[in-house]
Amino acid sequence: MQLPADPSRRRLLAQGAALVAATSGAAQAQTAAPAPAAAAEAKPFPAYVAWKNQAQMIQHTGTTIETKRTAYGTSVVTPVDRLYIRNNLPAPDASIVNDRDGWSLAVEGVRSPRVLTVRELKSLGIETTATVLQCSGNGRGYFPSKPSGTKWQVGAAGCVIWSGVPVRSVVAALGGLADGARFLTGTGGEKLPEGIDPKSVMVERSVPLSNLENALLAWEMNGEPLPHAHGGPLRLIVPGYSGVNNIKYIKRLAFTAQESEAAIQKTGYRISPLGEKHDPSHPSVWEMEVKSWINGPAPDAGPVKAGMVQIHGVAMGGMQAVKRVDVSIDGGQTWREARLVGPDLGRFAWRQFVLPLKLEPGTYQLACRAQDVKFNWQAEVTPENSGGYLNSGWRAHGFSITVA
Ligand SMILES: Nc1nc2c(c(=O)[nH]1)N[C@H]1C(S)=C(S)[C@@H](COP(=O)(O)O)O[C@H]1N2
Ligand SMILES: [Mo]
């Protein structure tokens, strides 16, 4: 496809490709960028996420938008303007962030239950934690049986720095836990559609009480007030747990004896055998697993120039820190240890890794596998499950590149 002659217009149209080249260091990305016509046809993002860097993202639907693999860059933290978006319900009105400090949270299941404003929460403590935020369905697109749901590739994830008050400080300020508490249950502040059973649609999730140690009520992300689209004014962060457990616009935090009766907890987000309906007896999608993937060279960025190539990507340990990453260029027959690069932001963050290699022209089957500090290796193949959750198999995440 011909590019228009006018240089300013051309620059505008090629902007996406140029940014890709700048962030991934892959100079050849420019030639393999989507044709300008295709980019121009891409559906504009809905109003609540119109501020996102649309050239760096893939819009599946208005409520499921993923980060392009080439948009991750190599500097650990994922910029908010390209962090993925997932909403199970339409987001509440953006006006909820007009008075951030006035947002209120009901805290139940403590000795002195109370409604606290964000202003009050801010007086109870401050902690900052980096975590991987990753949708339970990230990688679903790589399951051979094509389970229903968004066919996320690698982009329903990001590494984010959150700042807020530790949940345990809030509990301490309210006299400690009430008797019988076994779960930490968060409820989202969406307005529910009328005329249907609220439990069938409400976003309410329970996680084991062991998360009291690390959970955070965050009002800041990557140094900015938490954007409305990512859960502002206030969001529950459960480090190491998959996306759905990190409740946006949280309005109620309860320490409960039982798991939530909401469908999203009871029958949704369960690891169920293929062909079976989710059932409360199946394991809930909670902890994330050790996982890694390669971001550059990207699979669809065109031929890579022969010579030195920096094979780079991200690796996470789930509940543990990641210890090591191996890279293969022959589909997993032989492995070489990559180097972890950049600052270590703690056990719930991901690490960037790189393996520099001199590559002759040819075709290479790239793969990577991570190991956590407890010596658990990333699975070669994640067994399929009916919801297509938690795909972390290294074989499915591999791809081939051509070097010319
Ligand atoms: N209140 C509320 N919280 C929510 C959701 C939601 O729909 N409503 N979606 C969950 C899911 S499935 C994911 S993957 C993450 C997505 O977070 P993000 O949109 O900030 O990337 O939020 C989780 N928390
Ligand atoms: Mo999700």
C-alpha cells in the first residue's frame, strides 16, 4: 500500500509504527506496520477510554482492550496509556472521580464496622507495591480448543505500581476482624441494571483471608491518581491474584465467613474440565502462575535483520519472585539462560529479561520459560479448561521468526 505523499499526513498515519519501533528497538517494525487504511478503519475507543494510546492497543470490544505485544517496551512498568482494559459491566459514570477523597467504602466484618471516605483512608497508612495485573483469560487465544471468551494473546497484562493503604491497617483501625472471617470480599461500585437479580451481574469477589497480609486499597497508579477506567477513585489490589480479584471502584470491603454468592464468584472464574459448566466445587481462579513471554522480536513484525538480536520479554512468578528465565531458539530442544534486566520491584512485579544472540539468516522457533524462587518451572502446556483461564504454557506462547 502506498503512503500518502504529504509528509505531515504520512507522519500522522505512520505514528503507530514509529512508536512501535521506538519502544521495541525493532527498526524493521516500520515496514511491517498495518497498512494505514486498516489503521484508519479501526473502531475508535469508547469515551471512557478515549484517552488511551489507541495505536498501541487491540480493541476486541469496548470493554476488552489489550496491549500490543510490541507496546510493552523494556522498562518494567507498563504505561497507563496502553495498559489493558477489562470490564464485566459498563464502567460507572466518570463523574465518580470528580471528588476522589469523598468516595466512600463500607467496611464490614470487623469489630467496628464503618463507612470510611478515601480522605479518612489516607490517614490510616501508605504503602506502595508493584504487581502484575493480568486478566485470568490472558493467553486464552493460544488454547487449541478455542474456548469462548475474549481471545487475549499476551496483552491482557501489565506491571503497575500501586499506592494506597494496606487493608490490614484499615482492619487494625476498626478494632480487628470480627469472629469467623475466612474471606476478604470486595464489591465493585457499578450501577446494576434494573429488573434482574443483582447477584447475576454484580462484580463481587472473595479471596482467602491470607491475603490480608498484602492486599492494598489503592488510589494511585504509576504515580498518577487512579484513572476512572482502571478503578478510580479506589481499587482493591490483591497481589499475585489474577485480574478479576482486583476490584475496581470498590464500595464495600467485607470480611466474610463464606465466599460471595455473586455469580462471578460462585460459578464464574472456575477452573472447570473441558466441556463442563463452571461449578462451585471447581477451583476458583485466584493465584497466578509462573509465566513468561517474549515481546521482541515480535512474531508479526516482519523479517529480523541478521546479526545481533536482543531477544527480550517479561517473566513473573505469580505468588513468588521469578528467579530465572531460559530462552530457546529451536522450539525448546535447547535452552540458554537469559539475563534479568532493570530494577527488581518485588516479588509480585514482573522482571524484564534479555538474551543477546548473533543470528544467521534462517527461521527460528522462539520460546521462553521462567522459574520462580521456589524452583517451580513455567508449565510446558497448561491443561485446557472450559473457561480458557490461566494459560501459561510456554509451548503455546512460542512463535517463529524469520531472520534475513
Ligand atoms: N468493579 C469491577 N472490578 C473489576 C472488573 C469489573 O468489571 N468491575 N473486572 C475485573 C477483571 S476481569 C479484570 S481482568 C481487571 C481489569 O482491570 P483493568 O481494566 O484496570 O485493566 O479488573 C477486574 N476488576
Ligand atoms: Mo479478567
